[in-house]
Amino acid sequence: MDQETVSRNGDFWEGPRIGLTLSEGRTWLPCHFYQVHYMVALFKTTDRQLQPLLEGSGLRSGLRWMGRPVVAMGLIQYQKSDLGAYQEIILSVPAIPQGVQTVFGGWGGLFGDLERRSLGQYILQIPVTSSFSMVAGKEIWGYPKRLADIHHQFLPGDLHSEMHDAGGQLVLQCRGHLGFSLPFVPLSLVTYSFKNGRPLRTRVSVKGMMRWFPAQKLMLSTGASEDPLAIQIRQLGIDGKRPFMVLDSPAFQSKFFPGEEVGREWR
């Protein structure tokens, strides 16, 4: 097993890394994503629509807005990383283990020490354009990655993002005017996933100031495709809806640490 230590006098990337051989290629842990355009849009759903997608996970909604549970859609363009260059869409639920209590709608859970944080992203769908990224995501963290045709266009003040299925039918599009923005702090995060049926908790450290677009006019809509992502967007009731919050960073960086097994139940 290869090892290296990145030593840059307190730099974000500093620390030991382990080389990892996968069924397709090699990478490193922690996995470094050096140059990323990252946008996340938050939508309101309902408990009735969300609960079937959390059945059997041991998790429940951990973030609420105006009394309703929140789901997140990430639109991501990786330009330079240990997994190469590719594009990705993530549909996830900000979630917490059942039994954990929250206050103020759970928003405080977005901050604080990653080691102690309960709020994490439970990924429902994660199509990508890279076979190597798909393999790495599945074999390292158990993420439900799959290949898809994705095109993100991050334009000055506008977004146009699309995904098509293998037959060429439109799965989804997210497009619209972003308007003015305000600075927003980068938010490190935790992900919850299952690898070989066992729950994993993964820490993700991030760097890169974000922008909040309080007057954005984005719209998410599905096409005629019966792709699982389109189906879940409809199930959640967010087809044809505008997000209530959009954050964006064209100079995003992140480190994905190895997943930590947490036994039969989340802790």
C-alpha cells in the first residue's frame, strides 16, 4: 500500500495519504478535489413525500424550512481532482440518525466540528459522466453512482444544466437567472451511505468562499424520461419548482476522507 505525506506548512492539503487500488485505476485517500465549480439548490418537500425514500436507512429529515423538510440538489463540475475531470448531479437529503434531536430546524447542524456533527447528506441519486468516478464512489464510499449524460453551463449570472438518459430523453433541466449575490461561508459536511449493507459516515472538509443568490429565478423541471432521478424528483414534489436557496462557488475545493463504519445503527 503506497503512502505519501503532503507537507505544505499548514496548507489545506497537508497530511498523510494512502494509495488505493480499485477495480478501475488507483487513487488516494483522503481524495483531493482541487478545482471544482459547485452549486447547491435547496428545495422544500413534505414528510409524506420524503419518508418513503428514507425507509430502512435509519435516518430522518434533519433540516427544515418553514416547517417542511429540505432536499438538496448539487450541480457540480470537477475540473481537476484525484478522480479526473467530470460532471455530476447529486440529489440528497440533509438527514440525521433517528433519535437525534434538533433545534431551530436543524440549521445549526451545518456548522461546527465534523467529528461531532450529526447532520449529514444522505445521497439518493448521484449520476456522473466518468466511469472512474463511478467506480471510486461505489468501491470507497458506497455512493450510488452511475453513468449519465450531464451538461452544466455556469454562465455569468445564469445557469443552464441538463441531463439526458441513454435514449436521449430529457431527465431534468435546471435553468434560470441568478441575480445579485452575497458572500457566504463554505460549509464542510458529512455524508451518510451504505457499503455492502453497512452504514458509513464520511467527513468532507471544504475550502472556497461561496455566494448566496437571494433573488435567483432558477427552475427545476423533469422531461419525459423515466430515469430514477426524474421519478424521485416527481415523488418529492419539486418538479417545476424553484429552490428557496441557492449557493455557488466557482473555486471550490474539498477533501473526502475514508468512510467510517458505525455498526448496525447510526451513532
